[in-house]
Amino acid sequence: MTLAFDEHGGAGATVVCLPMFGASRLMTAAALRPALAGAGLRELYVDIPGHGDSVRSHEATSQAVLDAVAGFIDKHSVGSVLVAGCSYGGYLAAGLARLRPELVRGLLLVCPGVVTAPEARQLPEAADVPSEPGWLDAAPEELRSHFDLASPRSQDAGCRSGGVRGAGGRRPRR
């Protein structure tokens, strides 16, 4: 599987930056680049499958996403890497460290998901927020129930699949 990505930074250690669920590499770069500035790291901002410019070509499971990210690291890096992840990206980063410990030399976890299955969580009752008609029409059918629980309920704030370009309108690297 080919994942879209942008590369920034220096020639130092590689850090693979993973987005939160429903976000693209552009949002991840906006959040993490200031924190990584001046560190001399080679920063790879990745669109995970089904996000941004990376198409979903497998079943929609975290294991399939982990396999795709591990394959990306195998292809684009020599040796072990640092992995940074926000929310679901942090969940994936921790999973990658367990799945392939020889591949991960360090983690930066920003508000990582720990328990992601709604039925396994102990949360207060959610407020009933009305949905904007059609806000999930562009989302894959099998992910709509998750988006309905996890995302703001409007077309402007919801997850969009594809169509995002890299900075300056250029096509992302693959």
C-alpha cells in the first residue's frame, strides 16, 4: 500500500508523525512542526489509509492500518525511527512499538487513545447533538457509525476522504 506523505526538517533521526482519526498529514504538521522545530529531525507526516490523499485499500481495522504504517517505515527509512502520534495516531504509535519494537526507537504520544471501543469506556452520557443532514454522505459506509460518535456533526467539520493537497497545492509524495 502506498501512503501519501510530506517530508520536512533536517537530516537527523527520522520521526514518523501520525494523525488523529479523521485528520490529514497537514493538520498533524500544523500541530507538531512547531514543537519539532530546530531539532534537526527528518520529519515524515503521513496520511494513514482512508485519510487525506491515502486511499483505503484494505479492511478498516487498526491492525490493517498498523501493517500499512509499518510497511511505510520499512520503505522510507533505514533502521529504527521515532514515532509521534496525536490521539488515534498515538494509539497507533504505541501499537506499532508493540508490534514491531525493533522499528521504533522512541515515542511522542499526544493525548493517545487508550481504550477506543465505545462499549469498553466509562464515560458520562453524551449530549444528544442533532446531526446536519448528509454530513456523513462522503464517509465510507462501514465507518459512519464511528464518525457519528467521534466527530463534530457537520459537513464542514466532518472527515473528508481525499482531495487534500500538500502545502502550496502540490501533490504529496508517495
